[in-house]
Amino acid sequence: MFTTRLLTSLLVFLVLITTPRLQFAQGTKKQEPASDRLIAEPERQAKMAKAVGDLLAAFGIQAGKSISVLDTLGHKEVRVRWQSSASRKANAISEQGRAGSISFGEMVEHEDFLPQHRSFELSTSQMLVIALDATGEMRWFNLFPDPRLIRSESTTPTGEMKSEEFYTDSLEFSIAYPNDATIKELRLYKPAWTGSAYRLDFLAAVEVEPNR
């Protein structure tokens, strides 16, 4: 009995002295120097802004100095009304995401910051919003799921599944953008795949009113 208790005590002691070392080693292995993170983040943001700027060059838009969301007064969330140029009928849908118009509705200011972009991966199921300053240069951008998109699946006569995509011609949705006085206009674009690369199709633009 004494021998058993002694062995048990030794095992507990060994576990207690080795566990902190293992935890310390695991923690330090995953650590990234703060200086590396500070350097990498601006570089990442600059590369993504350049990628967007290259696509917008076809519209004569240049990428200006990007707004740092951490330097803003939080962000604004505005309710917008979308109306496609394809149809003015209520609850209408179409097979193509055509251009249209947007108008501002209710706006709410938030004190928290918008998240920083971690990657830039285009998709035809997305919508791109950009913010322009008074000179027409892009100061900020964001990708978000296209709120007009409706996916439908059905079964063919042969029993195969068929997937189709439609677009709502009229709806309301929200757009969040930095609370920064230099933003004078918002524009919406639709990524389209050409078979070898992405291009942007213009959708709509709206001026940001001073009280917006």
C-alpha cells in the first residue's frame, strides 16, 4: 500500500512540473512578433487596394490613399432602396443582375469600427461597394454577398438536379461604410467571370449627403 501511494505521488509531481513547460512551449511556438504584424497589415491592405484599383481602371477610377478604419469615427449603416433598370414591377425577378439605381433611407451611426480586410477573393455571388472622395479617387471598398441573388434548384425530367440563379429587381438592404468626412459617393459593382479573369460591371452610384 505504501509503495502504491509513493508511486502515485511521484506521478502527480511529474505531471505538475512538465505541464507548464509544455504549455509554455506551445504558446511561444504560435506567437508572432508584434512588429511583424504591424508591418504585414499595411502591406496586405495596400495589395488588396491595388487589386481593386486595377479592376476599376477601366472606369477611369484611381485608388487613392485608403482610409484606415481605425482612424474613423466608427461606421455608418444606411438602409438603401435598390431598383433594377430591367423592371419596375413589384416582386419581379430577372435572370441577369442588371444595373439600376439606389437611394438612401434611414441611417444609423455606430461607434465600433468596420473589420479590416483579410483577403480579396472575387465571386459572381458578391457585390463590390467602393467609396470615392471629392476628387473621384477610391478611398475604401468592401465585398459582401449580393442581396439580390436568389438560387433555385429543380429536378429535370431525367432526374438530374438543376441549379438556377435569379435576381430580385426591387428590394431594400443595408450598406455599412466608414464614418469619414472625405467619403462623397458610393458605387456598386458586380464581379463577372469572363472565362479567364474577373471584370467589374457597374450597377449604381449614389452621392453621400453631408448629413449622411
